[in-house]
Amino acid sequence: MSTLNYPEDLRYTTDHEWVQDKGEGVVRIGVTSYAADALGDIVYVSLPTVGESHTPGDSVGEIESTKSVSDIYAPVAGEVVAVNDTLDSTPELINNDSYGGGWMYEMRLEDPTALDGLMDSQAYQGQLD
């Protein structure tokens, strides 16, 4: 299991997703160590399709664990530009390295200021209590 931590350089959603600014209007998205821990052993991930456009709150995929199936939601508006195909064969990367190899997909932001509406690490941790 991943250690619960919340890197300062990421933004967070109430749906337990993290968003990393990769520059040039592209963000990388995954689930937090809190979500990975709560889900238990992840056995399957359904990711969005490259080229799809989404608005915040859209269901873009699913994470299946030995405990449950959970939706993955788009935290920002934009177009999917990459998915982490490695998760097809090794979905447990989300448990083992949720902020690294366990990233899920990347989007090109429709609005570059969208990240301003997401929580920083401190605010995210505060809402977990």
C-alpha cells in the first residue's frame, strides 16, 4: 500500500483526485494516496479515450478494487491527450505509486486558470478530517 502523503506541488479535488500542471496547458491526473488506500487492492482501471473532451464532474472511467468499483471524474474541462496504458497490465501501480507510475491520464486544459479552483495540499488534508 502507498504511504498517505499529499505533495505540495499538486492540486486536489473533493473526489480524491490529484492534478499536476505539466506546462503548456497540459495536466496529469491520478487518484490520491488516500483514495488508493481506501479502495484497497486495485485490480482493473478503465480510462478515458484520447481525443475525448470532458467538463468537470464528468465520469471518465472506473477503478475496480477487491472492495468496490468507483467512478473516475474529470476535475477540469479539456481534451484527453494521453492515457497511462501501463495500468492495463499493472493497475496495482495506483496502490504502489499513486503520484508517479500510477498516474491515469492527461488533459489539455480548456481554461488555463481552472487549476485555481482546486484545493492545495493543506486544504485537501483539512477536508479529510
